[in-house]
Amino acid sequence: MNKIKVFILLLLLVGIIALFVVMNNGKKIGIEGTKAINFMAVNKTVSTSDFIFQTVNDKKIEIDVEDKIFHIKGMKNKTVFLKVFGWDCKYCKKEIPELIKLKKQLGDAFEVLAIEAQQHTKEESLAYIKKYGINYDIIPGETHGDFYAYLQEKYGWTGIIPLTIVISKDGTVLAFELGAKSYSLSELMKSALLRE
């Protein structure tokens, strides 16, 4: 009789877990953020560590990645926030004013590269850039499954946005931050720079 009770409890527990997973597919989960990428659907194997991006303003960005080092062509000696975000993510939108402010304050010593992962068109992104007064590069994310797969494979990224990767002046990854935080991006920047 005890074996039957244990079996029923295990079956009930598995059912609850399955229900939780189904109910949270594509919604806010655990970490305060928005699920932007479903890796079950992407399921790519990383075959390269060289990535080429095209911003919505047709600027070419080349990144070569090797063991926690991001070599970004033309950005040596700059601290970089590499963001993965979405226009429909309320947590991502909250960061926009702070990113604009950081870019103004730090000027050419600092760059923001933001990959829009919620599949908005180039035209929609250009409209948002104008609406928010964005002063940093936005990259459409619909064709960058290989980069997302790289982040999943090498860093364990689960698809939660906002994602902030802080890259030092020499290309070293100083921070890999998922979701909304209780501290500001300025505080993250200061903390990361202390690690350089």
C-alpha cells in the first residue's frame, strides 16, 4: 500500500511540474525578465565563434569570441554593454533611459550594442529609436540564432531578457547578467570596472 501512495505522490509532483512548465512557456519566469528565446525550437549547435551583425542603421559589427573574450572590431579600448533585449519587454524598456544616460556621460569610451530578440522589423526598431531618443546601436535579432545558441552553450543562457554582457576594454567578459536587477546599470558598470 505504501508503494502505491509513493507512486501517486510522484505522479502528482510530475504533473504539477509539467503544468508549471506549460503555463510559463514564453512568459515571465523565475528571474525578473521576459523569456525571448525558446531554445527547444532553436536547438542549434554552435559551429562558429565569429559573428557578424548589421545594425538597423546599416553599420557592420564583427565579433570574434574565444574563451570569455569578445573581440569587437573597432571597439578595442572601450567598455561595451552587449545587450539582448526586446521592445515588448517591460524590464528592457526600463533600462533604455539609463543606457542613453551612460552613453552620454561616458562618450567614446563606452559602447552599447543591443540585439532586439523579439523579432521586430527594422522599421519598427527605427521608430522606437526615434521615440526613445536612443543614442546607441540596435541590431535586429531575427537572424542571429547562432549567436543565441553560442550564449546558451557557453554561458548557459536560458533566453531570459534583458541580458547584459559587460565587456572590458581588452575584451574580457566582466559580467553576464540575466533579467531585471535591484541595482542600476551604472552600479553594474562601476562594479565591472573594478574587476578590470
